Amino acid sequence: MDGLKAQLDKLGVKFFWRTEVTGFVRDGTRIRAAQTSGGDFFSDEFVLCGGAWSPVVAPDLGLTLPMQAGKGYSLTLRKPRQLPQICALLTEARVAVTPMGYH
């Protein structure tokens, strides 16, 4: 995450820490501004990336997101015999497998 933030800083991205989104200014189906605790932020485009909170915010935007927050245990294998190529959900065992690119 530090590397991503550093790259975004280089690209001129502005971060507004501890700023809560409280609503949106809409014009029909278009979002004109995000209302926040630090004032309104106007833009031509918005990206919803609230993680587990996204489905809570989505209805205010007329969106339905079939997401469910998850929690549990994590196990990282440094050198697995076979590295998975894609993410997988093993629903019977309630297990998620994610390749993390360790080499």
C-alpha cells in the first residue's frame, strides 16, 4: 500500500484523510458531487471503493452490489507446491483461495 500511495502522490492524487462521505448531489442519474464532512467534492467521475461498506452506500446511488463482508482466519504458504492461477471460493468448506504473487 505504501508503494501505491507513493505512485499516486507522484501522479498528483490528493488524499483527504478522516473525511466521511455523507451523501451525494445527483442530477438525474448522474452524480455531480460527493457530500463530505470536509465539504462537497465535485467531479465528472466517481469511483466507489468502500470495501465492505460499499453495499451500504450503493442504494443511495441506485446501485445494487451483491457483496458480503467476510472474516475469519488467514494462512499464507510461502512456497506452495502449486500456486493457484485465479481466486477460488470453495463454498462447501467456506474457504477462499487467493494467489498473492509470491515467487
